[in-house]
Amino acid sequence: MYMTWTFDFDSKEAIDSTGHRFKYKEKSIESVDEEVKFLMNSGCLTSHFLCVRTYLFHNGRGLIVYTSNGGTLDGESYSLFQQDEHGLFHFSKSCKKYIWKIICFILHMNKRKSVHRKISLKLDCIHLDGPDHVLVGEVDELDPRMMEHTYVDDFSYFLDDLKDRFINAHHSVVFHEEVLDFVATASSILNEMRAMPNYSIFHVHPAIWLTKKVRTFILEFDIFLTYDNDANTIIDKVDESFLMLNCGEYKDWQMKVDAEILVEHTNTDSGDPESYPPTFKGFVKCICNCYFNFPHYQPFKHKENVHVYFQKIWPNYVLGLWKMLTLMQCKEKVLNRLIE
């Protein structure tokens, strides 16, 4: 099952095959490249982990789709393909790294047989609508009636669709051999996973933080984070990136959490904030140190109104950054060999 899209360039609306409408914003490829460079250097590709956003190349211009609820995807996009001097489309480095890290983490969670809330992993297909149109669907919540579906299959649909509809189809777009190999290898891995009994995919999504599985989630990522000795180096680099952009302003991220996490304590006498972790590394440490005490799960014990505060310059993918850091350390050679 895959999603198809139609575009109305006059009204700047994209309509998917289910009838949902999305607004899109036109951006220059140069602007997108700058955002991609920052995101890649920061260790994060998107605001939502395991998320592919809608992106369209049209006559050398980038079109970024807005969500139907008014949210924007500004600053959260990346290029999936790059075209060489011969006109062949290649997977970009960011695209290969992104997809392989998804597979990498899926394999990791399968090994651990982690239990999780079934939040969807629906990667809609890449859609080619002519020689200069390259479109990627976005993650969406599945219908509750479909919650029994296996999300490995959802992801493999994405890869199979690439192989069957685009590589073998009669389109004027020609893919480089590395794209064919990439899709074939990924499809092979996922087809093997389909036969695995009791497998589970841990789809990380902001909604997971509102479920009672949040402690398991944090614990799993803390364990995964410790697998590689380079973790601290990666975090330091992210720290440096954010410190360079520090504007010293904060905003409320509407979620009540324990004071051990990234918080602002309100002084009952002065009403002034008392403390907060000033760096991304401090944020990671606070998250990792708080497994068990979430006052928003204990409404009758909740005595103070504690909120998470982020610097305004930090986009909403701050949590995603920490999650993505854990993925940059996987050592499965079969997955990493194509992105080195």
C-alpha cells in the first residue's frame, strides 16, 4: 500500500490519494542544502525519528509541504536524491544514512524484542511524476483498525515500490546503479525480517513521551547510547553546534515532567527560574537519569507545575537529536558499508 500525490501549483496544495490536503512552501535548493548541512552536522535528519517528509523537486526548486494542521516543515527537510552531470539520480548521502539508520535500529530493536506502543511507521512511497519531480511521502498515524499490521511490511512497501514502480517503470528519470543495489539490499534485509517471529519495531515519535512506555523507551535508548565509545564525542559536537546558536531565550514545551529532567524550577518566593541544564549534554544526562518519576502520571502527587523549557533557537527536534545520536553508533557492517 503506497500513497500517491497530486499537486496544484496555483493554490500551493498537495492532495494525497486518501483525499487529505497539505499546504506546501517553495524553497530554494540552496536554502535546503544549508539546512541539511546543519542537521547532518548536528546528528539529526528530521524532527521526528523514522519520519520522511514530503519533498518535491520542480524545475530546480524545492517545495516543502506543510502539515494539514498548520504545522510547518521549515528547517526539517533534506534532499533524498542528487543528480550527476550525466542526468542520473543518485541517493544523497543523507538519504542513504537516514534509511540505513532506520533499518539499523529496527534490527537492533528486533534483537532486543522490545515492547512498545504501536505508533505507525508508514513510509509513503517516493513518487516520480515526470523527469524533474521527485516526491517523498510523510509518516502519518495509521487508522486504529490497522494497528495489527507489521510495520516492517510498511517500510518494505516503501522499498519495493522504489524497485517495482520506478526502477522498472518507463519513466524518463534514470537511476544510477548504486540506487538499484541500495534498494535491492534493503529489500532483501527486510524480506528476511518478515520471517522473524515476534519481531517488534520501536517507532520513536513525540507521542511516545505521552505513553506509559516512556520509562522503557528511555532505558532502551540509554542502553543503546552506551554501545559505542564515541558517544561522548558525538554529543560534544552537538553541544558545540547548539552553543554557537545560543540566543538565551526559552519557551514552554507543553509537557509536565519530573524536576530531574530539563526543567525550570520556579522559586516560590521570587517567581524566578532557578536552574536548568545549559547544554545539550546536560539535557542528555538529565533524561538518562530520570527513568521512574514522572509526575504527570501521578496527578494526585503532583505538587508543583514543572515544565520543560527549550531555547527558542532549538527547534522541536531537540529530543530527536538525542534519539538520533544513539543511531550514529551502530556497527553492523552490512548496513554501514554503503554510507561510509
